[in-house]
Amino acid sequence: MTEQQPYRVVSRHPGFELRRYPAHLVAEMQIQASFTRAPIEAFRPLAAYIGGANRARGPLGTEAAGGSEKIAMTVPVIQIEGESPGAYLIQFIMPATFTTATLPEPVDARVRIHPVAARLAAAMRFSGRWTEQAFSQRATMLGRSVTAAGLQPTGAIRYARFDRPWKPWFLRRNEVVLPVVE
């Protein structure tokens, strides 16, 4: 079974849950592509990293002799809009058992390991296709619901995919997640 990123539901509001996410690590890649193409193009290098295209570290964070380490897949896969049009950041959430000292170093220089601070966020869950329109509509609805609840967004909206591409679209779990001020 695939590990899911942990969170605690703080409260429920019309249209979203308010969640507290703990600090965690991500393997991420910056991609210049369309909304639909970005996760496809980032998938191979990120999957290669968790599949063993990495250099294992020793107990004190030093590179260990002997090579690579497989990392279990964790969900969701995150997509965040970048600073410029057509730029996206695609992130794989790393298993909670890893720290910056124990997570293997990527062989591919395009893959970066990045710590993400604990945060409070509003999340809206939905099923359906992974289209820009589907995510954009939910992001707009979430933004309005968050504002109506008296909360203040802080940071970029995150598009979360939980299922493999071959799962029927009507059974897929998707979320839009918006960090909010504490």
C-alpha cells in the first residue's frame, strides 16, 4: 500500500477542510510545459529518483559506498504553478521516515530535495479528470470559500493527484490545497 502524506483535520467548513500538515520533504523538479504536460515530463526523472537513481547516504549524512536506494512511492503528487507562465513545480512527497540527513542524493541534477515547513491549509477534495479546467474551477471555488470563512490565503495553490493514470477518471481522488495564515 502507498503511504499517504499525513495531516490532521482542524475543522470543516462549507466546501473545504482546514488541515494541519507536518513538516516534510519533497523531491521536486521545475518544468516548463503546459499544465497537462508538466507532470508527465517530470514523472520519469522523479520516478527514477525514487526507483534508485540516487546515491545513498550513511548514518551521518555522508554518501555511502555501494550506491542507490529505492524509496517507497507516497501520495499525493503535487503540482504548483511557477513564477512565469508555463512554469510548474512537480513534487513527490517523501516517506515520513526520511530526514534530510538520510534521504538519498539525486543523481539527476534537475531533481532537488526540498524541506517543506509545517503548515495550515484549506483542502477541497474531488474526483474526475486531471485537466487544467477541472483543477482551475476547484481552485477558484476553494479561494472563494476560504475568503468567505474569514481565512487569508498565503502561498500558491497546490494541485494534488492521488491515483495512478490508468485508474478510471471517475474514481480518481484529486485535491486543491491552499495554504492559509495561522
